[in-house]
Amino acid sequence: MNSPKQHVTAILNDLANRIEVNAIAIIDRDKIVAWGKLRRAIKTKVDPQKLTIDVFADEKIAPHAQYVHEGRKAGKMPPIAPIEEWARKKRLLSHTAPGVKLSVHLNSRAKLSQKQQELADRYHSLAWAIARKMKYNELKPRRFLIEAILKSLKETSN
């Protein structure tokens, strides 16, 4: 026979799973997807001793998750390299150099053809412009974790 604490822990585990599923659904619904890292970063941890749930986005998987969730004030320019890598992965400038292939992850010692170097320079300029815009414009919060928690609590209470 289960003790009351075991019963509550089972309920918390079910709630934690619902929160993860709902957070991922909200990320997909609101199209907060660039790499898929944010989706994979959503974690919950149930503490059976304290009877609590910790809901978080793993910073090792998606270091940008905090800024997506909480927003970001204008004032400081974000790092350019991740933006540049994102732009290459999304092939935002591939139409400017048809047939030119460029790796998403560029090695600084890699030998590039002239056309590849020109494309890489354009990606760098694009990333710089995006980062500069982010410096002057704040990023609005997208509170997907809070929304997922509230939705999961409503589902559990019904």
C-alpha cells in the first residue's frame, strides 16, 4: 500500500510530465523554434522529500532560453557568433550565392574558396546587423514555462 507521500509524489511526477509536454507544445505553437535546442532543454525535476517540482530550461542545451522566456532589455549587444551560426543553419543568404556550400559550423582555420569567403562575410554582416538591432530594441518575454505550468495545473484539477 502506498503512503500519502508516495501518492503525492506520483501526482507531482504526472504534473511534471504534463508541464514538459505543454511547454514543448507552446514552443511549437508560438514558433519559438530556431534550432530545436529550446524544445530539448525543457526539464522538470520532482523532489520527493520537499514535494516540489523544479521547472527549467537547461542552460547547457539552450543558453538563450532565459532571454526567450524573460525577455531582454535593450542596451548590450549579444554575441555575434551564435546569431551567425543560426543564420547559416537557416540558410538565410543561400539565395545570394546559388551552388555555394557553407558549413553551419565554420572552423577559423578552414580553407574557403573566394565565393565561400564572400558568403561567410555576408553572413557575418547579417549577424552583426541583427545583434546591433537587438542592442537597441528590447526582446519581449515569451513566458512559455509559466503558461505550461498554468495549463498543466488546470488539466490536473479537471
